[in-house]
Amino acid sequence: MSYQARFTKPEHTGIVIKEQVKCGKPNCRCANGKLHKWYFYHYFRVSNKGKWFLKKKYVQKGKVKELKQVINKTKEAKDREKNEADKQRLYLLGLKLFKEGLITKEEFEKVVYAVNNY
Ligand SMILES: [Zn+2]
């Protein structure tokens, strides 16, 4: 289930960020603010024993587009599943209210209509 992607495939989530680099040599031009070239990094969270850790991974320039697509697809699938879950909750709420006599059949039908056109 892709909604669980952050647990099962954390490397398909997160964000790709372009960063400039400091090499760390004290006399280098980058120490004075003239940073080196851009590199791409993938930031994502991984869960370990109930705790979340931020991971940073270097991404080859040629792999950036593909990785962004994978992340987008994972996010879209997650949003779809979240929508379905929301619809399901709304429907069950309407059904509960109807069964308890708190809304009329017409009101319940409005809920069903709203769910179907969500
Ligand atoms: Zn440097």
C-alpha cells in the first residue's frame, strides 16, 4: 500500500534539493563564500524503532529527473488513498447519523451524493 510508502519505501519519498558545496579546506575560495558547483541531494525520513531520522543522499545529476518522478508518483498515490479514506469516513458518518435518526433519508442521500462527487 503506497500510503505506507514512508515505511516501506522511504527512498521513494522526500525531496530533492540542489545545493552548493563547501569542501572544508580553510584556504579555499569556498571558505569566503564562493561556493563550489551544485550537487543534488535527496532528503527523506526513515523510521527506525518508532523514531524518524532524516537521511541525506547524494544524487547523480542524470538520476535527478527519474527520482523526482518516482517521488511524485508516490505522493499522488498517497493523496488518492487519503481521498478514498476521507470519502469512506464521510459516508460512514452519514450512515451512522441516518441510522440514529439524526438526519433524514434525503439528507443522507445528499451525503452519498457528496461522497460520490468528492
Ligand atoms: Zn572549497
